[in-house]
Amino acid sequence: MQLVVRTLDVVRHLAHHPEGQTLVDIAGAIEAPLPTLHRLMAVLVDEEFATKSPQTKRYSLGSAAVSLNRGMRRVEEVARAHMAQLSASTQESVFLTELVGHRTVCTALVDGSHPLRLSVRVGQQLPVHAAASARAILAFMPEHVVDDVLASHELTRFTKDTPHTLPAVNRHLKKVAARGFDVCDQELDLGVVAISAPVRSHAGDVTASLTLACPKDRVDAMTRRRWILQVLDAAAAVSTEMGYVHRDVPATAQATTARS
């Protein structure tokens, strides 16, 4: 009975701390020994009643616990309305990308209204080193995860501007992490520009991105700056609906949009 009560104490404590809690935080709050709590948290994570951020090592409520209160919504379900709104305001194609194992895959798409549109489809795998949609995810992942993902793919040079070596890709990912979004300007397809921003889960982890893509001749400098802000806003709105408590946007993000 004591174990059941302790388990409920953990779930209740996490419900009141959406920002996440370390193992020490939880142990102090519910007055549990660390070794016992460590084993309990491992079970809760395995059963999806808790989730552990690989970045911060903090625990938050998992999908199974959240779904007890309301039907758990998948990110593509949450994102669709925001994608439709972004596509309608720009008339361009907008798609969602998720990290699935070591692959970045398009999981939802809203086509633009222009006759000439980007040729991306749901289920399509995006190159992890060359697509803005993939890099906007990897830039916010732990270094060892990034290393594993990049090691499992060939870094093909699609155009002369494609980062196709590990040092070049890692430099680009650091740039993306610093400014909070990515722009792919003919690095994957000639004549195509894509703008991507990360989408965060309720635990703060980035496992998805929102991307607007269009032919390069339809986006001038002023339009690009405006669309960067719109993509950032749409991704932030999706993150909020997923339960993420927003922190400040990187200070370089607004300044960078003026130069992008």
C-alpha cells in the first residue's frame, strides 16, 4: 500500500510542476529515499506515466498520466489548425516533421494555394543534415543523440550549399540552436527555400518541427523576415497546446530575422 501511495504522490507532485522536477526535487517533496524513488521513476517512465528530459534530466507527467485527465492529442492533431492558418496567410505549403528513431519524417502537410507547390508528402523522410525541418529538431537534441542520428545517415551533397561534413553540420546546428529557427536556402533543392521552427512537448523536449517551404522566387528579404516570425509564432502556439510552458525566445532570434 505504501508503494501505491508513494506512486500517487509522485504523479500528484509532477502535475503541479509542469516545468519538470529532478529526482532530488521529487525525493525532497515526497520524502522518499533516492534509491527507492529511482526504481519507481524508471517504472513510471517505462509505463509512460512520467517522462524524463534527456536535456535537463527533469521528470514531467507522461502521456499516460495526461490522458487520464483528457484524451491525449498527438502533435499532428494539435498542429493541423495552426498549419492551416499559416498556409492560408502565406499561400504556401506548411508541413510537420517528427523524429522517428533516427529518421526525420513528414507526418502532416497542408498544401499551399499556388499552382506551383513544394513536392513533399506525408511519410517522406527528410535528410537529417540538409533539410531545415530536420535540423530544427536536431539542433535542440542532446549531443550524443545528434551524433547517433548523423552517424546513421550518409551526408549527401545535394547542392553546392549543402553542409555535407560532420563539422559543417554541427556548426550549422549550433547556429540554429542560438537563433531558435532554421532557414534552408537551396541547400536541399535548387530554387527552394524552407523556414523551420522547433515544436516542444509538455516536457520541453523538441521532437518535431513546423516548416513553411516555397519556391525561392516567391520570397524576398522582407517577406522572409515576416514569414520567419509567423513560423516561430505557429510553432510556439503548437508547443503551448502540447502543454509546454514557454521560456524566453533566444535573444538572437529577433535580431537574426533582420539579417535572414
